[in-house]
Amino acid sequence: MPSSGSAFAREVLPVSPLPPPVTRIAVAYRAIEHAFDVPFGPALNPLKHLGALGFLLFWLLVVSGVVLYVLLDTSAEGAYRSIDELAQVPWMLGTALRGLHRYAADGFVIIMLAHLAREWVLGRYKGFRRVPWLTGVPLIALAFVCGIGGFWLNWDQLGQYSAVATAEWLDTLPLLASPLARNFLGDGNLNRLFTLFVFVHIGMPVLMLFGLWFHIQRISLAKVFPPRALALGTTATLLLLALVLPVRSQGPADLTRVPESLQLDWILLFIHPLTVSTSELAVWALLVATFAGLVALPLLPARRQPVAEVHPDHCSGCRRCFDDCPYSAITMVPHTNGRRGVQLAVVDADLCASCGICVGSCPSSTPFRRAEVLHTGIDMPQWPINDLRERLLQGLEAMPGPRRYVVFGCDQGAQARATAAPDVLHFSLVCAGMLPPSFIEYALRGGADGVLVSGCREGGCEFRLGQRWTQERLSGEREPHLRTTVPADRWHVAWADRGDEAALVSALDQLRARAGTPEPFLPLESTP
């Protein structure tokens, strides 16, 4: 097909605000994510489930840690022996337990930092994402404090080295009246100090649990557990590592001598060699600067996004927008009309992602309503649903034919303009979830021979749930759904990210082939 768009497409269609600029580093990251789609598939791509994997590893740490605590002799004299004896448990069960705990801790830190990097690369830290970002930053410090403290409980030479090095590092700050390092000059106070170690290692996960709860409070249907296959695969991998590369103690702690040769865990204990290679104050300065930068990121000026608007006269209080909002931006309150039991949707401007998913969920967004101006219960000011209906009808009437195809694209995914051709009328929505399913039938009754709906790849929606809700609405699993009377060969779906424009064009060609010479469809004038 010719690549040039029609005059109507050039002059009328670009009413949706331009999508946010995509940085080169974001494009590079997406290329890596797409590469992982090949072996794992989009649904099980671990890069799309980093947060859920973090929760899985956290619970593995909690469960294995509870068992280890039951077996641990919580005294300086017996700690090393009780942990070292795990290697003697039959069938390597003790070895598997200890290794699972250690490797889950390493994995948790890796996944946590990868999750942080992903959100930063994709620019997900401003506006409605500010609170999740700010509540996530302190979790980094808690994770390292908990992880480092775990080595102390073993009280082998590595634990001794870490405890002494940490005490000397903390002593550089003028916060304590007595230097912490003095506690390691003899064995007299070790049992009392060991009680502190236990408190630190157990208290930090409790704080992390509360922190994680706050972290996901403003995220609807937050994934706190990855898909079953991914969860089982991750757990099996950790157990395999525990058996193939068993974790061993490095000799009992001895405060009368300095450990000479140690196998360092560079993931959790990197701060010690960093301190040795620079200085205690330099490391403090680096950490303060790093955390200050992370906290400052969401506080930088950001472009104000339009906020969804509720029209009380057309809101029935059905709660669908409340259920579908991915960021808990909508609450339900008693309706202003005063009718008992009737509710009204209210939008929190600070939480609204301006995604339009709520518009796609509203039953009054159907274009079949016989109203000169289509008002819906909730709408996006930058792309009103009435404008979409009018431009769809105008565009179909302006196309010469003999074939007409409509493409509903997504600003965040493959660009709909890649399908520009004389027989194509393309629209780009903020999110695929903004499209009411009835628009597909409406376009077909308005003269379209086929309709293509496009959005981000599975699991890669910029607004988390847009792709999922769209898929469920079109398949009839979620309201509002596409009516089963709409011929399946007249519409098609393509889940394609930015850069997958070739796949979008290919999907359109498939639709052309499937639609062929379609039978006449009941026109709008005859629609009941």
C-alpha cells in the first residue's frame, strides 16, 4: 500500500497530545526487554515482573529466615556451631536451606536495584508516581542493613570482619558517646552485642514489610506475586545454586586475630572494600549524595498532565472506573443528586495518570447513544470521547474507498501513523485502554471494512493495566465488552511496543486479508 497518508489524516487526526519524548537509554532498555521476550515470552518476561519477583524473594527470605532462627543458637559462643552444623543435615536439607536464604538475599538486592533502574530509565518517578518512588527509596537502605546484619549472626571470620568494619565506619560520625569498635576489643560484651545483631536482622524485615505496604498503597491490583511458572522457576534456580555452590562458613570468629583471606559477598558487602579503597567519609558522602539524588528526582518540575473529568449528570455510579483505575485515583462518594444508594466518581488530581482507562470502562462512553453531543460519565479533556466519535464518522465519510480500515493505536506503543495509507484512518489514543469496545462495532457500522486495535506488548503497558483490560474487554471477560455479534474476521488486535511498527503494519495486512470482500454490515441508521 502507498505510504503517504490522506489529507484528512494529516489535517484532522493529530488531536491527542504528543507522547512523552523517548530517551536513547529508554530505547536501549526496551531493546533488552524485547530480547527477553524471545526465550521467556511476554507473559513470563522477568524484566516485566521485577516488583513481583522482589516480593517473592522477600517472602522466601522470611520463610527460610524463620526456620534458620529456630535452629540458630543466639549466643556468640554457639552461633557459629549451630549454623555450621547445617551442613551435616541429611539429604543436604540444611545446605539447601542456608543457600536458599543467602542467594535469595543476593537476588533480592539485584532485583531491587534492577527495578529501581528500570523505573528511572523509563521516567517513572514524577507526578502520580512520586509517592511509590519516594516510599521505595528507603527500602534500599533497609535491605542492605538487613543483609549485612545477617553475616554478623553467623559469627564466622567474614561476619567478624563485617561487624568490625561497619562499627569503624559508623564511628566516623559524631553520633555516639562511645565508639562502637570498642565492643570488639574483648569477648566480655559479645553476648549483649549479639542480641543487638539479632534485633537488627529481625527488626529490619518488619520495617521493610510496612515499607512495602506503603510502597504499593497507591497502585491498584499491585502484583505481589509473579506468574506461577516464573515463581517456580526462580525458586528452583535458587535451590539449584544452593546445592551446586553451597554456602560455607569461613572459620569461627576470633577477635585476637585479623582475618587474612575471605570470600566476600560483593553484592551485599561491597561497602567494605569500597571504604578500604577510598575512606569512611568518602563513602558517607557518596551514599548521602546518592540518596539525596534519588529523593530529588521526583521533586523536579514536571509537565502537568490533564486530569480526568467526571460529569455528574452522566455518571451512574457503576464503579467500573473505580475498579479499572490503575493508580487508585478514583474514589466513590454519595451522588450529588441526593438519590439514596447512588454513588459518584471523584478523581484525585495528584494520582490521575491521564491514561483514559476510566473512559474506556464507562458504560456511557458508547458512541451508539443518540445524542448530538456525546457526554460520558468520565472523560479526558485533551481527547473527549465525543471528538473521537465525530472524527471517526467524518473520516470514514471523507475516505473515497472502495476499502476503509480504521486503526486505533496507542501513544505509548507502536505508532499508529506507521499504518498511514489512502485506505486507512488512524487514531492514536493516550492508552489502548481508553477505547470503549463499542467503537469497533460503531466503526464497522459506519462503513469501515475492518478495525485494528493496537497497544503495548503484554506486560509492558505504560499504565500497567491498559493492555490487560483492553484484551479482557474485547474477549468478553470484562465489562464493557465487545458484542459477540461483531464478526471476528472484521477486527484484529496487535500488541506492539514502540519500535514494533513493522509488526503493526503486518497486523493490518493480515486484517485486510481476513476481511477480504466483507458482507454488508447493518448500518448506523438501522442500529437498534
